[in-house]
Amino acid sequence: MLGYIRSVPAVWRVLVCLVFCRNLTSIGAAPICTNAQTGCQALSLANLFDRVIQHSARMHGISNDLHSEFEQYFLPSKNQIGRVSRNCHTSTILTPNGKENAQRMAREELTEVILKLLMAWRDPLWRFHQGMAHNHDFNNFSSNKALEMSDMVHELRKGVEKVADKMQMLGIISNSVSSQVSPEALLPSDSAEWHLMRDYDLLYCFRRDSNKVQNYLKILKCRIVPEHGC
Amino acid sequence: VRTSGWDSLEPHFTECISRDQETFRCWWSPGSFHNLSSPGALKVFYLRKVSPVSEWKECPEYIHSKRECFFDVNYTSVWVPYCIQLRGQNNITFDDACFTVENIVRPDPPVSLNWTLLNISPSGLSYDVMVNWEPPPTADVEAGWMRIVYEIQYRERNSTYWEALEVQPHTQKTIYGLHIGKEYEVHIRSRMQAFSKFGEFSDPIFIHVTELYSEETTFPLTFILVFGTLGILILLMLILIFQQQRFMMILLPPVPAPKIKGIDAELLKKGKLDELNLILSGGIGGLHTYAPDFYPDEPWVEFIEVDPEDSAAGEKEDHQGSDTQRLLGLPPPVSLNHHLNIGCSSTISFPDDDSGRASCYGPDVPNQDTLILMAALLPGQAEEEEATLDEVERAPSPEGGESHFVQSQTAGSHTWVNTDFYAQVSNVMPSGGVVLSPGQQLRIQESTLSAEKEMQRKGKEIGACEETGEKKQKGLQFQLLVVDPEGGSYTTESTARQISAAPNSPTPSEGYQTIPPQPADAKPAATAEDNQSPYILPDSPQAPFFAPVGDYTVVQEVDSQHSLLLNPPPNLSPHPCMPQQPLKALPATPVAYVTPDLLGNLSP
């Protein structure tokens, strides 16, 4: 059983990679080139953006599904408007709260914000998945979703990094984007009795943050790769 | 929204909605507190947790007519928790709610709905429609700020149930399987991707496709097809019916009936064994073709089984070298019985013929009459020399009719075995037997041979010609036997005697003799004895001296007394000086005649 579980992440990694890589290779049928190596076909920035946006949409969808499941399992449905706000660990990261704010923000900053967000969620999601796998209250479907979510964050971060590198290469952004995470963004070590509630809050927070990432990427693309209506 | 109790309803927030994720509105209701329905009685405060230090602020924009609090772009922050409170006088909080803006987004319905006809099914009963629209103008979809998915619902005009199609982000959708002639209503609503709150439905559009001319084009085609197939089927049926025999011949070929040359298959079917036997035995209308074919292998010609007693009484000498045998090239019979046996065994394969078989397998001796008649019919073999000799020697001693008859019979018994192809019935026995007389030619030959032998034996040198001529003269007596068909089957003894007595004089003349019918039958023939046909010759040859009747005699006519008048045989003019003519051509037009009574007796 454990072996199967351990192999599942690998399988999901492969699947995620296939999904991602297929997106990447569907255009040129060639690996992504770095430093303009000879013999490989470079993907355009627009294609890269499309892929990462697609990925982030997928990630957000999964997070929404998981959140809905948790809401059914653990908490009765409350009023329509919403719940009491929570303190997410990523609240310290300054993120634009509106469209104009995001549009007015510098590309580098926006890219950096995206990367920070993605970086901040790598470990918590992994721990969340581990917690779900061991807890028999959740079905396999939720556990698989958690794993997929975790892997997607990882892949998305790498994808955005590639986009950033591409942008740097193209001269769109000036300096390199650092993906260093501030220490306060890291979650404190968890204790046993807060698991369940924290998981639900975690999902809530992640759902919000994945939506942020998705929107930011879209705005970024609209700003960098000019399209109609941007 | 807070519910407190049954009887009263406090002022509460009804809903907060954002259309574009850049602004949002909140509505409240005074509830049952009608005194608070006046504008300004209730106030909305909000709290935006953007910073650690946050404070309640009042609604930036009131729309009292709608009891709405509008938050414009400056006051809207996405992903930021909001809390609102509905306060009355004296800061009494009636209701509060917290939310984030992205969770309350309900996009506007799409606009510019229209449909186009894609195709119509070949049956002309259903069609497909493509519906397309524009995203809501308030939603900034191009910038990617909002990702909207759409849900189409359609229903028939008079139905209350909406058919919902799958949510999808594209601005067009194909509806399949709409029915011709029915009117459909379509409307669309939108929501944010990965969120659950739908916006309102758009204004409906109506789809209605009536029966088009395309039906007319397909109608004759189906018409033609249906009637074409019907016509082909009818044609096939007609062909089948009218050509039924031919089809039956092809499908079920008839079983070939047994074919025997010369025999009508109808005889086999109807079981007319009498005629069949007659035909097969080579009698009247018989199979002449059979005769030469069968004789080499089926010497059942010789199959004339004789009475065992007679044969025992008779000579046991081997009769060898009969003319028939010589003619056919057959080996001479060893003995009578043996000969019979030989003949018997070789006719196993012969078709079922009672006349032939009965004599073989039956333990009983076949009817003498049958045999006699067979002998009469069948080509008999040539008389043996010895028999001839005996007969001839005995001939000149007429001792009596009976004895003559016996002798003749005895002699005849041998002669039966070795009679010629055809033998003439000379006499009818009292017992019903038939006496055969050898053919004229044979007679002459026999007499010649016997004369020669006699000469040889006696060592006399007699003029063969003279002797032959004498013998011939003797032999040239023939006696015609006329049997009344209407009379009894057999002539009585008296008649036989008459017959026997009549031919006494060896008159080498042709003569006729009629046997009048029986007077016992109370027929006008009672006086038939005296009544004789003008054909009756005065002289009749002696009984032993059987007139050299021709082998075949043609019935000339039937007289008034139902007597058959036979033609004399053609003038046989074998030169007496030419005795050595063992093989003489038989006279022409031979006819073996037999009465119906005898015919009836033929079959056992």
C-alpha cells in the first residue's frame, strides 16, 4: 500500500509532466531550448504563456473541487455571502487586489509575486497531501486531488520560471526574478489537533491564491503579448 | 442573513453580487420592520481587511431606491475579505456578512444570441442548430480578468422542463436533434470558471424550423425505392409461378424411371405382369431384340422345362447338336436336367419373369400347359436326330390316336427341348396340352437326316432324293388346328380324336381342317360337325403325319363359327435333292398364335 502510494506521486508526476510537456511539445515537437541551442525549436512566449495559464486554470479547478468537498464533509453550508475570513500564511505577500492594480504593477514585480505565491505553497500542499493520505476519512479521490494539486504547484512554478527566463532573454524584464520566499511566508510546524481545521483553511487559502495566480498570469500575458482587448 | 424567530423578520442583507469582479453591490431588506424602510433608517458598514488595522466604514454609495449599497472600483478589492453590517439606529446591528469578492461574482448573461441551421436529417424530421452569442460586456474577458463559462438551456415552447447542456467556455454551441415543426426557446447564463454562482439568464431566443422543400425532394426518392422493390418482388413471384416446372426441374430433378428397352414403363407401374411376361418372353409383340442378345448368355430358350416323368420316360440320351444350338453356337446340352439346371442358373439376372423363373425355382413342375405353350411360343430347338428317327419310324404305324398322341407327345417332349425357334401347335391334348409339330423345314431336314442315318445304318443306298421326297411327302402333311376361341379352353377328347383321326392320309397337299366348336355349349355349333367350312379339305393328313405346317401361319379370317382360318404356309420348295440344308431360312411372316385361354394359362 505504501509502495503504491509512493509510486502514485511518481505516476502523477509523470502524468502532469505529460500534460505539461504535451502542451509544450504540441507546438514544435521539440524540447524547449535554452540559450538558443542549435537544432531545437524555440517556443514563442505566447505559447509559453498559454501553457502556464492553462496549467494554472487546471490547478485552480482542482483546488475549488477540493474546497467544495471539504465544505460538504466538515462544515455545514452557511449563508450565501461567505465565511469569516482567515489568515492565510501568504497574506504577507503583497499582491495586487484589483485589475488596475495588477495592470499598473511592473511586470517584474508581477512575475515575482506569482513566483512567490507558488513557492509558498509547495511545502504546505505536500504536507496536506500527506495528511490526507494517512487520514482515512478522506476517500481516494480527494487524496489524489491533493496529490495532483501539489504536483501542479510544483510544475507551475517551474513553468513560470521558464516564462520569466524567456522574458528576461527577450529583454522584457530587466533583472532576474528571485523566487526566494520570505521566512514569514512559511507555515509554522503544525500540531495534531489543528489538522482538520487547518486543512480546510489551507484549501480555502490555496483556492484564493490559485485564483490570484491565474489572474495575474492572464494580465501579464495581456500586457506582454499584445492581444486584442488588452 | 440572520433569521430570528418566526413572527418577525429583522432587517437583513439579501444579497451581494459582483458582475465584473471590479465592483459589487449589496442589497438589504428591512424585513417586517416597516418603520425602518425609510431611507436612512438602516445603514451599511463595511470592513475591508487589507491591513492589520481596519475599521468600519460606511457604504460609499447608497442607492436607496433599491436599498442598495454600491461599491465601485476604488472600494473593491478582490481576494480581500469583506465584512458588511446592517445597522440601525443606535448602532444596532441587525445583520452582518463576510465574503470575498471573487466568491460573489455572478457574471451578466451573454448578449447577441442568434442561431443558424446546420443541417436537416435525411428523414427530414430533425435538424441541428448552432447558437452563438457574445460574452457579457461587463465582464472583461479579453483581458483575462474573468474567465466565463456558459450554460445553454432550451425547451419546447409549451414545455416547462429546460434541457441543459454542458457548461463550456466557448461562445457558441450546437444543439442537436431538434424536431421539425416544433418551436424551441433558448437562453444562456454564465458563471465564473471554477466558481459556482451563475448569473441570470439571458433573454430567450426562439428557434423554429418548418417543413422545408427538402422533404419534397426526398419524398419521390423513397417513393421510387419502395415501389421499385415491390415491382421487383412481384416480378420474381410471377417468374416463379409461371416457370414453376422449370424451377422444380432445376431444384428437384426427377428421378429417372427404370428403362427397359422395348418395355413401356407403364406396364411396370400398373403391374400388368401378364403383358410383361409376354413381352419379355418374346411372344406376341415381343422383344425380338432380346432374343439375339440373351440367347448367348441366357439360354432359357431351352428353358422349356419338361415334365420330370416324361423326361424320365423319355430318352436319356444326350441330345446334341440341335439346330438351334448350332445356330446360336451354344454347347450341346449334357442332359435334360443338366441342361435345365444350366439354363436355370444363368437366368438369375433376368428380370422377374414368372414364366421363366417359375420353372427354375419352383419346386413344382410348372404347368405342362404352360410349358407346352412356351414351347409353342419360343423358338424351339431343332429336333434331335434320334427323336426324329424315332418319330419317323413310328410314324407309319398308326395305332391309334391316343398312342400316337402319346408317342407324339413323348416325341414331342423331346422335341420341345430341341424345337426350333418357332413351333407350330399341332394339337391340343385332352388334358389341355398342346402338341407341337416341328417346322416344315425342320421336318424335311429331319426326315432327310433320319433318312440318311437310316441309310447309313441299313447301309442301303437309297436315292436320298426319293426318300427325301417320300418323307417329304409324308411330312408335307400338315394339319391346321383351328380352335374356337369361344369354346372351351380345351377341346374334348372327341374333338381331339377327330383331330387325330382326321389326318391320316399322307397327302402332300395343303389342307385345312377345322375343328368345330363344342356342341355341349349349346351353341349353334351343335351341328357344327356337319357344318364345315368350305375350306375343309376332304383329306386330312394322318395324325402322326403331321402336316408340314409352316412354322408360321397367318390367320386369314375368322369364319362365322368363330373359327380361325389360317393361311397355308408358303410353298416351301426346298429341293428334295438338297437335304443338307440344316439351316434354312424360316418362312416369312411367321406368327405364333395362341388363344386367349392358353394365354391365360401361360402365367402360373
